[in-house]
Amino acid sequence: MKIKYFNDTDTALVEFTENQVIETQEISENVYIDLDEKGNLVSMTIEHAKTTAHLPYISYQQMDRGAVA
């Protein structure tokens, strides 16, 4: 997974795979997802990312099997 932040447009791009994008769906006014030919998530675009996604704060935590988040 890659996260790219574009400061000039306050946009975050979260890339999950490098599959070819076939369709883009609007989830909300500021969130869009890109899907591949099988309907799997390829990437997500978040506009106004500082307020919508609380950037620049990013946290990653890998959970063990059976752990409750």
C-alpha cells in the first residue's frame, strides 16, 4: 500500500494495488474509490484530506489474529 499526499490540492491518494482502474465511484463529496475489472478496490482518493482524513496524522498497526481493535 502507498499513500501519496499532494499539498497543493490537499488530496491524498491511497493505492492498494497496481491493477488497472476500470471504474471510479463517488463514495461521498470528498471520497472516491477506483475499482478493477473484478470490482476489487485499487485506490481511494480523499479530497480536503487535512480535514476529511485528519492528515498529516497517519498510524499503522498490525493486529494479531483474534485481537480486538
